[in-house]
Amino acid sequence: MSLINYASREINCKLVYYGPGLGGKTTNLEYIYEKVAPAAKGKMISLATETERTLFFDFLPVDLGTIRGFKTRFHLYTVPGQVYYNASRKLILKGVDGVVFVADSQIERI
Amino acid sequence: MSGAASWSFGEDDASRIQLVLDQLLREADARTALIVDRTGQMLATRGEEPTFDPVAFASLTAADFSANDQLARMLGETEFGALFHQGDRESLYLADVARRVILVVLFDNRTTLGLVKLRVRGVVESLSELFTEMFERRDRPAPRVEAGFVGDAEDEIDKLFG
């Protein structure tokens, strides 16, 4: 559910990285964070356990700049992969515009 | 999960929201009032300019409220209509608006929680009417962004990774 704010001339889109645990969702986001120029990205937030497994979500805003008069921004989220985090996974998917499915393609992980 | 349809609000909507928030800030003697939608996007900010990252703040606010909704359901409640986070100097009062957006009031020791709660209660009603009307409008054809927007957006995405 992208939001078009005509008052502040902004468009925000929500993309969620989804898939089984230990598949690389957070790693994908970390890679994007490294590759994107500092001016185009916001603070990356990770709500993770002490063992760095995603507990609630990772969040990274990426700014595309102004396109046709609208400041355009992607909000990238990951969901926790483990089955028992079902409740928080559903919350993150609220209002999503696109889903990136991430899974480990190693034969023993499929 | 809510549907994938976009929704929008224009300058008239923004002005009406601003009037309501300005009145709240005056009457509650609070520092900043923010409106965040349930998907984690910042819609409006009034009062003192926040010193924090508003994009990250909006995302965490929506997550906070959603997590507490689930806790409420575990207790057999439909929802927690409001949340309060107390700090040494600064506190946050968050209130649900029509199950669509969250009103966040940032305040310090100049005022009291009781006064903030009292003023927020009145404002939530006005904001609920406003947002209900805005979301009902979602089913009508909205003004569109200029033709060529998608192509330009794709070019910008390519540039992101050099």
C-alpha cells in the first residue's frame, strides 16, 4: 500500500524480504546497505536476538531522490524466518507493496 | 493484511491535520505531535522539530503499536487504545486513531501525563473523522503521478548500485 503524500510531495513504498530462517534475508539488506551511497540511505535498524537472529525485523530506508517532483523512498524490511515468530512476521507484512522471497539454494537447505 | 491499493492525501488534508495537531500542542503544552500510519510511514509532524531520524522513528512506532496489539489480544482485549513510555526527561504518549494511524505526542516535564491524555482523547475523535473520510476516498480514482514516473524510478534504482 504505497503512500502518496501530495502535501509533502513524497512517495513511500514498502518492500519485505521474506523466506525461511538462515536463508540470507538480513544479509541481503546488509549488502544493499554497504553498496548504496551514504546520501541515499538512512539508518539501518535491526531488532535481533543476542545471537543476531532477527527477532522482529530489520529496516532500511533507501532514498531514490526526487522523481518528477516527488521525493521517492523505499522502506526495506526483513521478517524473522523462524516458524515461531509467526505473529511478528504478519505485522511486518501489513501494507506491503512487494515481496522478495529469499531462500538458501544449497541442496541440503531446500 | 491490508490491500495493496495506494492511498494518498493532499494539501487540504495536511492543513486540516496540522490545525488539529497545533491545537493539541497548545492545549496539552506538549513539544511535538506526529502522525504515523500503521505500516510505519510518517504522515505529519508539528511542533518542535524532532532531533531523531523520523523515518526510523515511524517504523519503530508502528512495530511497537502492532506488538502491543498482539499482547492485548493475548489478554482477551481487542486492543490497547493507547500506550505510554516514560523517560527521565522525555515521554511518549501514543494513541490509536480509527485503527488506521497512530498519534504520537512527545512531551517533557512542562506538562503532565494526565493533561496530555485528556487533550489527546478529544483530538482522536477529530482525527478519526478526518482519516475515515480520507480512506473512504481511496476507492475513488486518485490523481496520478506524471507519465514516465516508473521509467525514471527504474533509472534511479540502477544508479543506486552504480
